[in-house]
Amino acid sequence: MSGESVQGAMSATDTKKLYNTKGYIPREWPEAEVQIELCAVMLGTVLGCQHCVTAACVAAFDRYRNIRIKLHAAMNTEFGSKLAPALLVFYFQLLVRGWFEERWRYEDASNPPPDFMLLIEVITTKPS
């Protein structure tokens, strides 16, 4: 990208290119796991590693890794094996986007971090 020549800077053109790119929809669990982990890395880069939103995302990802077999089985049963990984990634990304939009639109510095654990808890505690 053209902004790479200036250390740490992105031009408006670079931002527009990123905005207009097509997303990648994970169809397998390892792909979904990588996307969620990279979402946590992105949050750490943008907000800082000590930020409450980064910490909440990392904690949820750690919890996910501890119960992934149970979560995969439950989500595969509920949504199908091809849709489930995409839904989990969408859930994480939607929460992050919603948090950023709330900060941006309402200039609310006190909005709490998203509850990344909610879906994990709902899916894994759902009676069979």
C-alpha cells in the first residue's frame, strides 16, 4: 500500500482500499479460529494490549480454546458444519464493530466492552 512508506501511517486511499475489499468467510473451524485470534491482535494494535475491549476479546478467545470441541459440536448441530464457523467469526466481528460505532457516533468514552462470552455461554449451556 502507498502508506507503507511512512512509518505507521495510512493514507485515505489505503483506507478506502481496505473498506472496499471483500471479506473472507471461513468455512472450516481452523479458519474461523485464526480470524478470531487476528481480531484480538488487531484490537491490541489499535486500542492497546491493556484496553478493556482487548482484554475481553482475549479472555473470550481463551475460553473458546478451552471448550472448542464442545462449542464446535453444539454449533455444528445447531447451524450446520459450514455455517457455524462463519457465525462465530461474525459474532466476534459484529461486537467489535458495534463497540467502535458507538464510540464514534456518540463519542461515549464510557461504553463498556462487548460481552464476547455471551454466545459461547448460550450455545454450550443450551439443553440438548
